[in-house]
Amino acid sequence: MNRPSRWIAGFWMMIVTFALVGCQSGSGQAGSQTTVGSPGFTAEVISTYYDPQQVRYLTRQEHRLDAAGRSLVIRADEPDQTIEWVLSGSQFSGPTQGATPAWCDRRIAAMVLTAFRAASGLIPESTLTPQDPIKIDGQWYQPMALPDTDWARIRLMKKRSDSRIDRLELVDPKTQERFVALAYNPVWIETFGKTVPTKIDIFRSSGNSDRIAVQFHYRTIQYKP
């Protein structure tokens, strides 16, 4: 998947794109201010989206993540409007028509929330179903499945070398699409008392290849107990 090389290659594109599209906080309309439960996290995020031709679009976002996993709010102040996506339980809402880019759907939102919580040690292993160990990119992982829903099958991947969960796989049972999320670059949050990931990459899988769909870089993270 070549995460570091992809990020380095995108870094200069990031600078140029910000200059061109003018993604500035507060440039959109007032919009709503959907809240999440406490305890929770609020993060300033640089998000890089890739279309099917792998053309990048970068934007600044705010992510608000409920520590208990009940909800996620993604808010972007674009030059012409403020856009907000909300995952609450299994319900998902966001822009559905017009010229608004389709940056997010329920599957991607669920992967962001679940990957962040799993890599932060917020999902009890007692709620997961262990599966046979597998080897991925030279590393042994212990797969652990979340309870299936009617719209997603999700399993977390715990690395055997350090017992960290840094990978998530989601399959959409209706379309059979498969997604992979990597959560990495942990940092210590003093008020939380643990590390949390600062980068989440999401890939769409096709056959034996994985194509990058979106990268989230958490620049600042605040935790509210």
C-alpha cells in the first residue's frame, strides 16, 4: 500500500491545492452544530479524497467522535457552504444531491469511528469474536469480528507483535464491496491517558489490489471527559 510514499507524494499537492481552492475555516454558511456525547474527541483534520482516477481533493474538516461509539460528526467549511455528515447509531445523514461532492457514506463514517476507537483501546475485546490468525504484509494478525449488522460485516485486526489494533476490514453484504482502514501514528493525549491514532487511511479493495479512497490526518485532538 506504500503509505509513507503516498503521503509524501501528496504533501506538495496539499500545499498547492489549499492555495487554489481556498479551503478556509469559517468561509461557509453557518450550518448546524450537531453535538456528540461525552466523553468524546474533537479533532482538526486535513482530509484528502481520491476520485476513481486517483485525483486528489483536499479540505479542512472538524471531526467529533463519541468515545462510546454512538456517533460521529464530520463538518467541512467549504468556500461556498458548510457541509456536515452525521453517523448516529446505524443512521447516516449528509448531502445527497446537487454539486456537493460525495465524500462520505455510512461505511466510511463507520470505519473512521470504529478505527479510531479500536486503535485508542475503546472497544472491549469481550464484545468481539476471535478468528484464526492470518498473515498480512509479513505481519501476523489476530482477526476479531464485531457483531454483524444488516449493512456491514466488520472485523478488527490486532497485530500479534505489539497487541495493537491498527487495521480494520469492512464488507458491505449487499454490494460485496470490501474496504480496509489503517489507523497509525499514535500520539499521547494527556486528558485521555492513552494514545490515539493521528492518521486513518481508507482503501477500497478490488481483487488483489487496494485503491486509496481517503486519508484523514488529525492535526489537533482534544478529549472531553
